[in-house]
Amino acid sequence: MRRNALAFVLACLVGVSGAFAQEPALTQAERLFLAEDTAAARQAAEGLTGADAEQEIQRLWLLALSHMRENAPRAALPHLERLVSLAPETARFRLELARALYLIEDNERAYHHFQFALGGELSLSEIATVHEYLHAMERRKPWQGHARVAVVRQSNPWYRSGDDFIDIGGKLLLPVPQVESASGVEIGLGATHLPRLATDLHARVHVMATGQIFEDRDLNRGHLRGELGLLALGDYGRQIGGGVSLQAAYGSGGRIMHGVGIYANFQQRFGDRTRLAMRISVDQLSYRGLPQLDGPRISTAVELSRIISPQLRLHGGAQLVHHQTEADFHRRSTASLSMGGEYALRGGLIAGLEAQYTHIRVAEANPLQVQYGPERSNRLGITARLMHRDYTLRGFAPVIVVGYETQSSNVPRQSFDNLRLSLGATRNF
């Protein structure tokens, strides 16, 4: 791998040196670097001032490679980060940034940039080197972390209603308290631990906790899910896993629901740019005081993503969920389709956009609203994400997410419009 990496670095230097306009000072720094006088080359590059955009990119590249040659990836990182911000379309910059991150064992970010580099113009030896790094990282990362914080506005009248009465059969009955729409905070925290058991075999321990907190504590909700299983690794990025799961939901009055189930995962890369992921889970759910909701819930999902270029990634997916409850008027099926993409602009800004369509079908009409018939709802959600890779805090980049969701239904009280504003953080930048 070291020989391949050295060959890759030299090829990068030759490629970039031929691509940019040559100034005498830059030419001298480049000649010193090729003559392996690394310290003098770096000193010459650091002394350059008044460079235009192309010259600045070449200067940063020389500085980065001089540090990498001396086995100083941490010193090279600021230059490589700036290069990827200035020219995200250049695969070699992403590739060298990924290699530096790999050397300091920042596997998550390294994996991200290696994948995007495969979407650019690389030689066969460079592609082989990338796959060696990906293969090594898939076998050495022991844990992963997940976190999110969101401001959520709840205007679904089933939970937050401005109505004084409920309309049943054209009659105003059952007076309910006046409750206005309100905003709350949603928090999610999770972690996955992958201890190695044998070659290509890992145990998998996953825990995820989410909660919504409102000013009115009676509306607070929380959910906890844990998974314990095995994960097997193979060629072409193949991952096959499965195990058992436990989950529970909580409200202001204590536990609302608990469940036990099984799950299975599959993931594989096709070619250098395409990844397929599939998951199926079966959970037996039990609700406290609501036995009509008890029953198995089956969920299947598939996601396909493709790196179009070092700047652009597209993804799409489908999901089907069926909850087989004891009461037919609670038995429902939900089907979703989604598609979106992420684009890195010059200067460091990264923008993402995703659209999701969901159809919900309930087996029978609710006895309290039989006049509407079985529920048939259609939901459309649009989500936009923005982040800037040059603004970070302790290795994380803040992400702003704005979402709009609207649902139309033949049951009036199932129609709603929601806005969502989230502030999160990511290491994939």
C-alpha cells in the first residue's frame, strides 16, 4: 500500500503541475520538490504572495505534499481541507485528504472522501489504492456515533388542535380543551459498537434514543431502541448482518409501548460509485392499556446511492411498513419513496435537497368516524440542508436543515402541515 500511495502522490504532483499556469517562483518550488529537497520546496511555496486563484491552489498543493512526504499528515490537513473547499471537483485533492485522515485514524471522514474521490478521474493504480484503504477501514473501525437536535412544530390536530369540539357524524360532540399549535425540541443520541470476534466477523451493539420535549409535559414523548447481533464483511464493500432488537416508547405517564423483534441488513458496492443497502425488521409490539394496537410490525427498506462526481452524490430509496394490529381500524400499511442529492460548491458550501412521498392505507374505518371510510392519506415532504465545510467545531461541521411536510387525507383530522428546523452536526464533510 505504501508503494501505491507514493506512486499516487507523484502522479498527483505531475498532473497538477501540468494543469496550472506556471510562475517562476512556483516552478522553482516544484523543481525543488521533485529533486526531493522538501524543506526548500516548502519554504519557497510559503514565501509566495499575491497569488491568483489557480496559483494559490498550486501553492497549497505543494505545501500539503511536502508535509505528507515527511509523514506529517496533521500539518498537511489545513492545506488539504482548503484545497477541497476551493476545488471540490478535483478528485486528487479529495484522495490526498482522505489519505491524511486515514493516517491519523479519522476513519469516518477518510471513508467519506475516498468514496467521493472514486467519482472523479483516477488512474487504475489510484483506484486500486482507494479500494485497499476502504477495505482496511471497514475492518478497523470499532464504533460509530449519532446525534441530532431539531426544533419541531406540531400542527397535526390529533396532537395539537385549535378545535373546541370533535366532529362525529356531522355532530359536534366531546368537548376538548383549547390547545394551540406549538413548537418543541427533538433530540436524538445513538452509538454503535463493533468489537471484532474473528477475521471479517464483528459483534454489533447498537443503541438509539430519541425524544420530543414540549412546554406542556403531557405531550412529551421518548423512544429507546437497542440491537444486538453479528456483522460479516466481504469483498466489494459487502456487509451482512442480523440480530435481535428491543424497544420501548415513553410518555408523561410512563411506558406506552414495548416490543421485541429481529432484523437483517445487507450492503454492497457495485463498481466504484454505486452502493446498495437493504434492511428488514419484524417487531412484536404491545401497547399499555390499548390491546387493539398490539401486533407485529414488518418493515422493509432499500436505498441506492451513486457518486456522480467528486462534487455530486444522488440517492433514492423505498420503504414499506405494515402494522398488523388486533383491531382492523388500526391496521395500516405505509409505503414511501424518496430521492435527493448533495452538491459541493466551490468555496466550501455544501447543499442538499430531498423529496419524499408517502401513502398510508388503513384496513377499516374508525368506528368513531365511520362516515369518512378507511383512511387514505398522502404525504409530501421536502427537506433542504446547508453546511459550510470551513466552519467547524472540534471536528464537526454544523448543519442547518429546513423541512416542510404536508399531508392530505379523506379523514379531515389526519390532514396537516408541518415545518421543521433542525440544527445538527456532521463529520462527513
